Amino acid sequence: MRGAKMGYKELKFPENSLFLVTGGAGFIGSNLCEAILALGCRVRCLDDLSTGKKENADMFSDNPRYEFILGDIKDYDTCLKACEGVDYVLNQAAWGSVPRSIEMPLFYCANNIQGTLNMLEAARQSGVKKFVYASSSSVYGDEPNLPKTEGVEGNLLSPYALTKRCDEEWAKQYTRHYSLDTYGLRYFNVFGRRQSPDGAYAAVIPKFIKQLLNGETPVINGDGKQSRDFTYIENVIEANLRACLASHEAAGEAFNIAYGGREYLIDIYYGLTEALGVNVEPVFGPDRAGDIKHSNADISKAKRLLGYSPEWSFERGIKEAIEWYKENLK
Ligand SMILES: NC(=O)c1ccc[n+]([C@@H]2O[C@H](COP(=O)([O-])OP(=O)(O)OC[C@H]3O[C@@H](n4cnc5c(N)ncnc54)[C@H](O)[C@@H]3O)[C@@H](O)[C@H]2O)c1
């Protein structure tokens, strides 16, 4: 249909394009690998399986257009080898979690900053066309104004946020001095299939779903009145692919990637209990250090410069996510 908005599944990349997805055995990375293969392109996944899953890495191994490298982005030679012949880098490898970063600042610096810098340098040396990387809404720190808008950032509240901010600054230098087209994607609380519900640092949506399905009582940190711009994985895939096709003029920038909505944790909780048909009251725990109270994104910059146009509202995404967890969490 003429004039109709083209979904990411219709995007065209030059034949035989090769994408490198770092962190491709993780939640977001494995979804990116799947989407790229569905477009008919080639994918190389680089992951050290530190928080990712072997089953994600192996999921596409029957596809001749898929290749897995077990390796660490902290090692520059590994990055260089992984970038050989690559057209587009989607750098997702990093450790998440604000509280864990407060416990392990040295590791976060090495993994999330030096690792990304290694990838930037390897991409430059290898003549990569576009370098798209995962940043985070945490870079807004204590900035109180909503919606969060690029260019209006506050004081950083955690080592994790600092690592993402440093990555953005390094990427800018690579665009400025070496003409590497870099695009930072500030993800806002992503959720969806394959996001891990396990461990002390798990994201809240898969954790609650698993606990409720297992008859356990979830703990809400704080009063549950915190709000977030929860973003379905499909929107994040779209953003990454559109960034690969973005103009040189838009390079060296960071973009909010969200739906532009605002969901309160307590409402999500009761929405989940209703959808799962369980009647469990939550327990309220202390606030978490380094957390912000509210987060909601202005996505106009990504719309304008990347052509980003998220199609998945929270309501639509959560329905699909619940169905996926019901089938896959056993
Ligand atoms: N999930 C979210 O809501 C969210 C929000 C903001 C930003 N992000 C960022 O998006 C990216 C992906 O997050 P995710 O939720 O998919 O996390 P994830 O833990 O599921 O995936 C991260 C992957 O990176 C791999 N990895 C970590 N360090 C590595 C290293 N040194 N070398 C090679 N591989 C390494 C892990 O094994 C894992 O497979 C991260 O950069 C994260 O900081 C995520």
C-alpha cells in the first residue's frame, strides 16, 4: 500500500549483509539474531555466555547463515576477529543491573566500558558500515523532568549508568575522529520472550510471571508506585534495524528507544495476577539503591532521525509475553 508505514520485517539490506551481534546469546541479542535471519541476512553472534544462555546461542545453529563465536569483548583480538567482513555491528554485550554494578564497579568498568571501546576500535579497523550499540535510560540519572529528553541528563546514580554514559561518549569520539557511524540506543525497560526470570538481578516482569506461575509471593521494591516506559522487544528490534539504515548525519548521537508510555509497577503486578488467574498479594520491600522513581521517554528524536515508529504498545506486548512464558516456563 502506497504511503503505508513499512514495518521492520519489510526493511531491505544489501544481499549477503553480515551483522555481528555481541551479547547475541542474551535476551535482546538473541531476538536480534532471530530477526536478522528472518530478513535473509547473515549473523555472527559473539558471546561469552556470562549471563546469556547456551540454548539461545545454539537455537539457530542449523541455519547456514548463522555463526556463533564463544568469546569475550574484553579481549581486543577476539573483537577484531569477530568484526572481520562485518557490515553492521549491534553491540549488546554488557552486564545489566544497577544494584550489581554498585557491588562490582571494577568489573563493570572493564566489561561495559573497555569491552565496548574494544568493539568500537575493532569495528573501525575492519571498515564496519554502522555501529549500533545498547545504551540505557539510566543515563538520565536523577533528572526529574518527564518525559526524558536527549540532552537533558541529570547526575548519574550508579556505576552501570556511568558505563553506558561513557560508551556514548566514546562512540561520539569514534564518529567525530574516525568517521565510524555510531548510533546509541537508550533502551527503556525492555521486556519480552527469552528475558531471563532467574537470579537476584532478574528484570521484574519475567520474575513476577515466574513467581506467580509457581505459586510464590513476589516482592515489590518500594511502594509499587514507581513508573516505567516498559518497551516490548519488537520495538527494540525495529530500532536496531532502522539505525543500521540511518543517515550519516544522524551518527554520533544517542536516541531514546521506548514506546512513550508510562506503566506503574503496582498496576503491572495486578494485571499479571489477573491475566494468570492467581490471587496473590505482593510483599513490599525496601527501595533499591540507585533506582529512579519515574521514567518515561520522549521518542521524537528517534522518530525523526531513525524513522523509528514503535508498533507494540505495552498492552499488546505484555499479552504476547505472558503467552510465551506460559508455554516456555516449566
Ligand atoms: N533489558 C533491558 O531492559 C535493558 C535496558 C537498558 C539497556 N539494556 C542493555 O541492552 C543490552 C542487552 O541486555 P539484555 O537485557 O539482553 O541482557 P542479557 O544479560 O540477557 O544479555 C547480555 C549478553 O551479553 C553477554 N555478555 C556480557 N558481557 C560480555 C562480554 N564481556 N563478552 C561477550 N559477551 C558478553 C552475556 O553473556 C549475555 O548473553 C545490554 O547492553 C544492556 O545493558 C537492556
